[in-house]
Amino acid sequence: MFNIPNLRHLRAISEVVHTGSISKASDTVFLSQPAITQAISKLEKSMNSELFERTSDGMTPTKQGEAFAFRIDRALENISQGISNALKIATKQRKNSVQRYLFNITTTQLKALVAVANGQSFTEASRLLEVSQSSVYRASKDLEEILGFTLFEKTSTGIALSKAGAALDKASKLAFVEIKQGLDEVNLLSNRHGSVITVGCLPLARTCLLPSTINEFSKAYPDCQIHVIDGPYKDLLNHLKYGEIDILIGALRFPVPSTDIRQETLFESKNTILSRADHPLATKEKVSIKELQESSWVVSSSATPARKMFEDMFTKASLEVPSRLIEASSQMLVKELLLGSDRLTLLSQHQIRRDLDEGHLVALPYEGEEQSRPIGLTLRKNWFATSVQTHFLQLLRTNGVKMSL
């Protein structure tokens, strides 16, 4: 977990940016002027960037200072909202002033909360934070005492968060992401290009949209790291909502599965029935739905758009869905299963374009109802991309348009 400055120091920096004065900020955040001066100096040194220009009239924020203060404000808003939501859950009261809690809570306590949530034990949390178990335990209990309600509950497998704790954990993670984005923007403004973009990738985007976009993006930002995470949609969506990935790319879901995300369609991808080149059905001029129904298939897992469209192909024709099925999400595995058997599969045309061009697989001549699914971006509603992330998004949109041509 990256280094996150003290919350009160972050708030002091934001106040100095907004007021242009250390003395005015001192009155607001209840820190002495020397303490604020020292905090700013220490942070500037650790970031290797000046956040303020010192003048006789006060403190004028640099571009780096303005960018960082913007992210601080968003981080503090996340934490405030998290405290408010947690209080509603724990006390059933809708109106609570969170300022007194915000002044007393420390970064160390929130990092302990997040680490325990991730590690599901104080022992694992101490390993994640690289501090003693007693330090994590003390910080966690101090946080509970400040808030006045239970955050941690013992289970048969370890430590779990209460519902109120989960609300604050999510808010804390999103706040930490804002600080990380602020640090990235300060580095970029200081001509240091070391950003990291984390992308959740569903099967279709792995073979068509994402590789070309990453290659093109890397020409403009060769020092930016791209972390690509594969996995089931439900897991990736959860990572997105908690700020652990920035962008989710792949087949969109309707209705939208959560109120705190937004979806953006990039292109429609048509489905194609595939087989090996010398499959018995590949020589026919026309394949019937009955022949498809009698065949063995490799299909996507249940509760996915691709699986639903596969099943709809038969139910709309008043036929039973084929029962000889193998579930697989790996395109390489699907390809090898098809090449070594008479099985069929239903995939997007964009997923298998190279295999078709190289003659490994062929599209069967089936003239059924055309099926397509929207492919696009899933983002957090309140996410505000950095300039580097914005450039990556623009490339995804541009390349998505090309995919639809």
C-alpha cells in the first residue's frame, strides 16, 4: 500500500491552496502555523515538486499544488461520505455531522481498516502494512472508539467487516485512489511519467480492442505501466467499484447492475458459430437449427451475455438447449477443443478474426436470427480520470469506432 500523508496535513494543504494563507488554514484545521509549514515542506520533498510559490503576499499554489488540492478535496469528500454512510448503517440516524470524526481519524487507522478488510485477519493485515500486529490491532480499535460503533466482527474464518465497516472501507479505498491520482498528476506536471493504469478485461477485449490500444498508447507514454486483470465479470465489477481497477472493458450488462457505475458502448459485435475447418457441418450450404441442437458445444459460463444468447438461439426456436456442453472462458482452450473434436462454439466475430483469417476455424453457414452484443467501457460514476487516463480512454473510444466499421 503506497504512502499516504496524514489526513490533517492533507486538509491543511487544501486550505492553504484555497485561502492562500497558512495562518487562515491554521485556524480552520487546528494546526499551528509551524506544523503546517513543516508538513508542506516534508510533502514537497517526498514528492520532489513544489506545491506553492512563497511570496510576500502569501502562498500561491503552483499547477502541481492546484492539481493535488483538487484530489485532496475529492479524497476528503469520499471519507466524509463514507463516515456518514457508516453512521447511518450503525446508528440508523440520517443526519450526523461528520466533521468531528474527520478531524480525529488518522490515515494510519484507515489503512488498518483497509488492510484488515483485504487480509481478513490482523495477522495478514500486519503483513500487508509491514508493521506489527499489535499496531494494526490498536489502530483498528482506536478507529472503532472514535466512531462509536463496531467495524470488525469475528467469524469462523477470521475477521470480517460489519456493514458499517464495509461502507467506510469502500470510501477509504476510493479516497486513497484519489491521492494516488493526485501524486500521478503532480509527477506528470513535473515531467515525470510514471503513472499506472489498471484495466479489468473481459474475454472479447483481450484479443481485439485492448492489445492495439495498449500498443498505440505506449508510443505516447512509454513509461506508463498498464496492469491488465482478467477474471469473471462479477469480480472485476467489484474491483472497479472499490477503486482497485480504473476501467472495465468488455461486454456490457443490461440492465446496468449497479447504481454507482456507468456504461459506454463502443461498438456492437456480431456472434458467429464456429467449428474446425473439416467439420462435417462446414461442408454444407446451409446448417439447420436442428443440426446445431444435436451437436456438442463449448460455451461460456452461466450468467454471461454470451451464454444467454446461446440459449436464446434454441429457446426462440422452441427447442431444448443442447445438453452436451463444456464450459470454458479461455479462448485458447476453446480453440483446442474445437480443433480436436466435432464440437461447436458461439463467439464474437471480433474475438476470432485472426483464427478465421488463418484458417484454423470456420464460420458455419447458419442463417438464423442475427445476434450481437454491445462492447464498451464500464466506469465508476464519480471517477475523474487523470490526463494520462483520459488519453487512454480516448484511444479506446477511437479504436472502438474503428471496430464497428
